[in-house]
Amino acid sequence: MARRGYRRSYALWEETRRPTNTKQQTLVAYMNAICYELQPFRFASVEWSQSYYRFKNAIRRFLMETLPWLCRSVFRVIRNLTSKQWLWIGGILLYYVAVRIIHELLDAGPIVLILTALIAIFTIGLGDESHNENRVSAYSVFNRGFQQLMGSVDAENLLQQHVGGGAAAAFMGVNENNNDNQIVGLQPAARPPNDADNEE
């Protein structure tokens, strides 16, 4: 048994092969056949009554349940905002308007945004307030005195681990008079005797 829609597709492609067609009729037949094959679904296979029922239920659920809940949530958030939060929102809006005006007048909007980001990083981002004393940034360049997180690894720590720390550095200190680049504490190896020394 042929699949649903197979006969329609077959009939459209047969229409393109009809020898009595003019060039224009053949082109139109090809367009009809290709457009039919490119359909994401066959409209004849859609059960419109069920689709309409689902769509109507989804719209009703959105209007009767989701939209009122969303409006109540937004209203609750707006009602619970403090005066400080309203000042922040007003400041952000004023900053946005100022950046737009500066950009229209001087074409300097990106520069203002970059400078604002740098100022925010080196002021708010440092976290040097009294209630943030125990908080340290992962990037030591942003901390006072370049303080590092406990357990972080830098070049000095790696050098101490691989060389052996302070004792190894004192033992392997370089000789001040640079005697053939000999290392202090190590004796030069004895030269093996050769035949020329025995002859003398």
C-alpha cells in the first residue's frame, strides 16, 4: 500500500515529464513538484480539529494562568524595591542616556563604556570594604599588596619546589670569583691520567 501523499508526489512529477507541455508549463510543473517535496509536513495529514483544540487550550492557559501570575510577580518585585534600589535603577537609566548623548555628539560611547568598566573593576571589584576583609580576588593584581589565595602557584613557588628551597639554594650558590663557573661546595673531578703524563 502506498504511503499517504505518495500518489500526489508521483502525479506532480509525472506532470513535469508530460511531452505536450510548453517550457513555461514545464517550469511551473517543476516548481509545484519541488515545493511539494520541500514541505516540512503534509497539510492533508494534519488533524485540524485536535490542533485547533490544543492551540485554544494553550492560549487560554497562558491568558488565564501564566499571564496573571507573571503580572503579580512583577508587581510584587516592584513593590518590594527599597529606595536605594530605586536610586540604582535611576542611576543606571541616567548613565544609559548620558552614554547615548555622548556617543551622538562625540562618537565616544565605546570609550566611555571601557573607562566605566575599568573604574568599576578597580573600585567596586577590589572588595576592600570592611565587610569584605576576608574576601580575596583570585587575581592577585586586584588585591591590596598583591595578596594571593592560599594554595595558588606562582613562579617563586615552582622554583622552591623544583630546586629544593632555601637550603639547596645556599648549597648550590655560585662562586663569586666565577672560577670556571664552578659551583661552591662541589670539587672538580680528577682528570684521568693519560699516556703523555706517564712519559714525562
